[in-house]
Amino acid sequence: MIRDLFSAKKTLSFEVFPPKKDGEFEKAYETMDALAALKPDFISVTYGAGGSRSKKTVDIASYIQNTLHIEALAHITCVGNRREDILSVAAQLQEHGVNQVLALRGDRPRDMTDEQYDSREFTYASDLITFLHDKTALRCAGACYPEKHFECFSMETDLKNLKKKQDAGAEYFISQMFFDNDYYYRFLESAAKKGITVPICAGIMPVTSASQLGTTVSLSGSSIPKAFSDLIAKYGDNPEDMRKAGIDFAIRQINDLRHNGVDDIHLYTMNRPKTAAEIVAGIR
């Protein structure tokens, strides 16, 4: 089980996403093979909004678990799902020997009406964790937000919600991406004061193109430190230089975390094995 790894070693894990089209599966498996060669401790697999790619998540997680023999952590979201939908996906995962999930509320689907959103069966991720704990044999992890969830009123409230996830059965947490380690250190200190005792993995995303700031990064709500914005300003117009600078920034960020006692790193790979390999080489 993944939970047992944290007390035994410093962990390095990856996040991947399933292909959007059935015809892209062969390439996806090649990507998984390349990432497996880097010997991560576990690999998490994302889940489409409202469960739109749940079957693909199951297939990729099964490949990781049963073919690559690496611990698989399947994401499962509840914002657009009913209880029977959740139980169906849980059963599929368990049929494939995937027994560990990252339980998330998930982003609201674009086609979800206000009425549907307001009447959803699971309001928070903690509700999903409670449900999975009561109704299935799945082991659950949860998400955390070093700079608070963008919808949350305050960090104090966000930490209370995090404690609810732990109390509901979350065995460890994986953080949203961040780019300023000082925020993360303050978050760990505050979480500990609120009674968060389970392991927390630091989520790191290498930004290898300036366009990422307008898409994935902006959606995370993460602050952009001056050193990072200076990097974008200097290299953003040169794709290859920007790629190298982004990888170097991620390596320095991880090395600083490790130097300051953060033992567990979760790398958002964006399905790019070459980038992941360069980072792994820089931190090992």
C-alpha cells in the first residue's frame, strides 16, 4: 500500500492523464513504460470532469498496477456523479486490482447547470471519502492546497476542511502545484497545528512553456514568485531555452524541499517522460 511507503523512504511519484481518444492508447502505454523506467514509487491517474474518462482511467491504472507492477492511484471525482456512478467505478477499479484512489470533488463540468450543481449528491471531497470508506474497500488519499482552495474563504477554513478529509479516512494528501516553497513550509506548519498528522506529498509541476501560465498554472491559483516571473520574461519567447529553464527551476525547487525535510514529491509529468527523466536525474 502507498501509505506504507512514506514511513519507509523518501518517495517520488508521478501524475499522468489518460488519452482523450481511443486511438491514442498505444502512445499512452508507451508513455507509461517510459515513466516506469524512472522507478517511481507510485503513479496517479487523473479522471475527467464528471467522470467523462472514467473507463480510460481504469484501463491506465490497471496497466500501471498489473503490467508495470507499480502502485496505481486512480483519481475519482464526485462533482458530476451519483452514488451509483461512484460505486460502479469503484467496482471496476477493484476488479482490476486497483485498490487505492485519490478522492476529489473535481471541477464543475462546463455543461452542468446551476440546478444540477446545487443539488449534487456529494458536496465536498470529504463526503466522497466518507462514502468510499463506508461502502467500498478502497483506500483513499485526498488533495490539499498550500495557498488554499481558490473557492475557500480563508486558509483557516481550508485547513478545517482538510482535517475533515483526514477524519473521514484520507491516509495521506497530495498538494496542488506551487512555485514558492515558502508558502509550502508555512502550510505544513499550519496543518500540523490543526492536527493534520498523515503524510503530505508536495505537488511539483515543471513549467516548460510560457503558455502554461495561461492554462494549467492559472487554474491552480498558485502564486508566481518574482524569480519565476523573471524566468518567463527572459526565456518565454525561446521555446527550447524556456524548457531548460523550467526544468532547472523544478529541480532547484525539489532540491530545496528535500534539503528542508520534505521527503515526498509528486511530479505532475503532463505525460512527458523526457522532462520527467531530466528532473529525476537532477534530484537523484
